[in-house]
Amino acid sequence: MSSRINAMLLMVLGSIIISFAGLIIRGMDTAAPLQITLYRGLALSLTILLILLLRYHRNTLRKITRVGWSGTLAGILLASAGICFMQAITSTTVAATLFILASIPFISAFLAKILLNERVSKQTLVTMIIAGFGVSVMMVSGLSSNSFYGTLMALTTAFCFSGYAILLRKNKDVEMLPSVFISGLVICLVCLSLLGQDIAISLLDLLKCILLGSIISFIPNSLFIYASKYLIAAELTLFMLLEFALGPFWVWLFINEVPTLWTLIGGSSVIMAVLIYVWSEMQGKK
């Protein structure tokens, strides 16, 4: 297989893994959103630091600093996206938040065209439109929201993550995993400043946060960085829509929270659009 196809398949895998995040968060006992974000960020940073130490030993610090200002900014943007997402989803409806986040591939395509001169193929554009429409259909029953703050946070999330994808593409020849390490540190500092001493959670919730950071967040972020070397920004962020489509299915499967008919129709449209896109790419390489 070509590197592009490998990257696409890994992005599908990463999207499937991270789609379980909602299910785990729903299973928290008493941990508040900021507490979850704090411990998830801490677990993510420590996991990446361990990987970097095992890979680079004494050169770990040099590898972290080598990302420079672009890598640092990428980490800050990724952290901002994570923090703003949690603010959005707790300030407005989940439907309204995810509806706005469905614009990420289009924002990424626009920014990449201006800053990197990346062109989106017709096939990619059609897939983006179908997948974006699918997310919209999923959320059609819950789009009403009166929260200007929540909407603003969702838009900020979309632009921050798109900016992060652009910086990865711009620095595709640089080891950018330290950027995710930086993002975890930024998340921890912001959450600690907001929480103060209110950081105590149950042991079970702590273990779930560690699972979120060390596996559910770490693996998809690592695969995203790898795929950024071979896929344009619009393609990279297109696969994120799978996360929105699959999340409700896991909640339905494991805790019997039955999704609406619109959720099933829209989610199926997203999944089919992405799978057909990958399949057609594989057929074209034969």
C-alpha cells in the first residue's frame, strides 16, 4: 500500500479509538469537566514524555525544544481546542457544538489553500460535503441554543484545531510529537489555575482519566501527526468526523442510550462517505 493509503487507514483507526472518549466521560462518577481535562492532559503529557525518553534518551530535551516556535504554537492551539471544546459542550447543546465542529475540514481547507497552497480535489470536497451534511443531520433535533458563549467556544475550537493541522502540515519534516506534550502541559496549567485546590476525584474516575489521556488521546494524536506527513489538511480533519458519527453508537451499544433516527441516518452517512473515500483511493492505487 502507498503511504497515503496507510495514513488514511491509520486515521480511520485513530478516529475509532477517540470516538470512545464520550462513552468513558459519560461513565465518570463525580469528576467535573475541568477535573477530567486536567488529569487527561497530565496523563497524556506523561505518556508522551515516557515515549520520548525511551526513544531519544539524553536527547529528549533537545527534541522537545527543536520543535521551535511553530511546534510550541501548535501545542498551544491543540490545548486551546481541547479546553474550548469542554467549555462549549458544557455551555451549549452537544448538537450545536458538534454541528459547528463539522466545519473543521472546510476551515482547514480554506487556511491550507491560503497559507500552504494546498488544493482540495473534487472527490475530497464531495466527501467533505456529504460527511458534514451527515453530522448536521445527526444533530438536527438539538441545534437550538441560546448560548452565545458556547457558540463562540465551539467556533474557537474549530479554528484552533484547524490551525494545529496547518502547522503540522507546514512542519511535516519535523518530529512534532513534543507539540502534543506541550499541549498537555498547557492544559494542566490552565486547569490548575481555574480549579485551585478543587482537584480531588475518586480513584475510579482517576483511572478513567488516565485511560483517556494515555490511550484514547495519545494513540489518535500520534497517528494524526504521522498522517499529516502524507495527507493534506482537509483530508486529515475530514476523518475527525468519524468520531462524531461513531460516538453515539458506542453509547447505544454499551449503556443502551438509544439514538434518534436522525442520528442513525446522519452517522451512517458519515461512515459510508469516509469508507467509500478510502476504498476509492485504494482502488486508484491498484
